[in-house]
Amino acid sequence: MNDTSGRSGTTSNVRNLTDAIRKVRVAESERTDVVVELREAERARLDMLADELRTVFAEVPEGDEQFVFQISGGSQPRFWIDMTSMVLMGRDRRTYRFVKDTRLGRTVILETADLDDMADCVTQYVAERIIERERALEADWLADRIQRQDDTPVKTDKRSALLRKSPETVEPAAPRSRVHPGWIVSAFLGGLLVGVAALLAYAWVHVG
């Protein structure tokens, strides 16, 4: 009796590996389903936000390529606004988190469960970025114009200086009058004759 009861007890404690594997797979499947459902729920909420901002995206000026406006997949869906800012869901899968990556780290711009508040915040952010881009372009244009204005007088002054130093622009000096040697001799002899004549006249008057 004792042996039989011992055997039956041993039989009841036998473990079945196949059943254990099946239970583990069922548990993993259930966890996977939960993860997939949560991920799909996050994606659905981000899609709702993108629909709210569709008209805002359509009004972005042509040629402004700083914005992305795309929802990426992966373990955690993200709604990219530009290359450094995004909207993702919080741990409760109901709260929107608008964050921006900077050199000092990640900054939270807004965290709210209200869809309209998040849509207004993203719209304000897009408007600020557009204005910043316009100011940057205006500053570049103004700097270029000032540079061109500064270069023009310099070039004119250099040209004037070169013209002043150029041999062709220097007025020639007035030519010296050249005296022929024959005139010098004639003048000397004429003066000598006049002096002799004056002496003779003086002697004639006083001696005679």
C-alpha cells in the first residue's frame, strides 16, 4: 500500500516539457499582442495630430525644406516636425510630448493630453521657424548689399590713384627756351663797340 501510494504521488509530480513550452509561447504571444496594440494606439494618436495639422503643413512656403512632417515607425512611433523636433507619446500612451534635441540635450516644449493644445503649440513652433528663416535670409541679403557698396568706392579710389600715378596723366613740363651761342657773341661784341664809342666821344669832347 505504501509503495503504491508513493508511486501514484510520484506520477502526479511529473512535469511535461511540451506543456511548459506551450504555456511560455502563449504568454509571449499575449505580451506581443499587448505591445502591438499599444504601438498601434500611439500611432493612431499621432495620426490624429497629423490630421489636425494638415492645413498648417499645406501653408508652409514653397522652397522651405526645413520641415519633415512624417511619422516614423519602430519601437516607439515619432511624429517628426523637423530634423531636431518631434512629438511622441508619454508612458501612459495618452500624453503628447513635444520635444526638441539641442546641443545641451533634449528639451520638452510641451507635454499635454489635449490634442488641440498640442496642435496649437506645433503651429506656433512652425510659424516661429519660418520667421527665423526669413530673418536669416534678409540678414544675408543686407550683408551682401553692404559689402558690395563698400567695395565700389574702394575700386574707384584705387583706379583714381593709379591714374594719378600713371605717366600718361602727368602734364609735361614747359620746355626751356634755348639761346643760340651766336646771339651771345653778337650781344657781347655789340656792347663792346658801344663802350668803345662812348669812350671816344668822351675823349673828343674833353680833349677838343
